[in-house]
Amino acid sequence: LKQLPVKVEIDNLLEYAQLDERHKLAMLTQELSIFTEGILAMEKTAIGRDVINPRNILEDGLRKELVRQCCAALHHNLQFQFNIDALPQHQAACIRSLSTLAGRMDGFRSAIEYIQDFIDIPGLMMWGEEVARIIGYNVEQEANKYLLKKVFDFESKYQTAAAPIPNYPRTESDPLCVNFMGRTVSTLLKMTDAQTTIFSRECSGWFLADGQEVCGFRTISLLRRAIGVCGLSG
């Protein structure tokens, strides 16, 4: 859905109304509410020493799907074809990838925020926890190539049985990097290489010899929207 501005001209009111999209959203919300109401109406069941709580099953299912969708978006969008001889074209492709990913991640966050009141689950807290866990796990696995004592997948403190973080194979465009965190850092290092770019303190960015900006406020802002503060600190 498009963000509704504070003031809307009458001629553009129908465009912002998005009646078909809102009707589809309402139908999906009703189905989700009915499904959640049925699960929450179930009572706890004891099987031996284990107690099955339907509410926990619902929350674990949401976490698992959220992790799967976020990991897939991060893996498929953060893939860069780098060519030092065509740095401006590469920078434009990088901006497009980050913009697409930022839109996807904003959509996931808005969706979990929207449904949290209907299913009585702290969605934003879940979002923050799972994104931080995804970033932490991928940073940990990427750092393994620099460590003598490696942290394997089953030993990672970020992995859980309820919502496992998937592993993707290395990409052909950057086979030296294990995952999207490595590819992102590698691309930023290439874009800000001192041999091909010049850093301007006044403009807070890296520029080519002809004055064209390669990496600046826009790139970092899109990167923050795409991978969040946890991704930038990681």
C-alpha cells in the first residue's frame, strides 16, 4: 500500500484509496484472525512430560516464516556484479539492489506490525529479535574464514530449532564470500577503494576523478533501510 500523505488532492484521492488492495488486505486479515482465534481457543495439552502450548506454536510458526522470508530476500538481493572499469554502472546497479531490498524489508516490518494487534503477539519485538539473530549468525559464519577455531552451524548461539536460519551456497559473482554480509562489505570496499576513488570530507562521500559520487549519504541510508542498524554494526 502507498503511504498516505498528510494532504491529498481530490483528483488523486482515488489513486491513494487503492480499493482493490485494501479489500485483499482486509480478506487476508480476516482469515488470519479466524485462524489465530481457533489456535488461541485451544487448551494446553500434556504429552508425557511435555506441555504443548498452542500460543507458542503460533509464535514459533510466525518466527520461522519471518526468518525464511527475510533470509531469502537478503540472499537474492545482495548479489553484486562488480567491474572496476564500469564503476558508475556498478554503483547504479548496487543502488537498485539496495532499493529493492529496502522495500522488501519495509514491507515485512509493516506486515508484522499490522497483524500484531489481530493475533495478540508483540510483532515489532519479534521483528527486531529475528533480524538481529539473522545478522549475527551471518556475521559469525562470514568471520569463520579468518578464525582457526571455527563456529559450526550446529554450535552457533544464533541457531534455534524452532526457527532455523537457512544456509545458502556461495554465489558465482563473489565465491570468496560466504553470505550476503561478506558480499556487502566486499562491494563497499571496492566502491571506496583509494586507488580509484577520492574521499571528500566536506561532502561526506567517495567520488571519482570526474566528480561523480560513488558512495555517499544515499548509499548508506539505503543500506540502513535494507539491513538495519544491526547490519551496519555487524
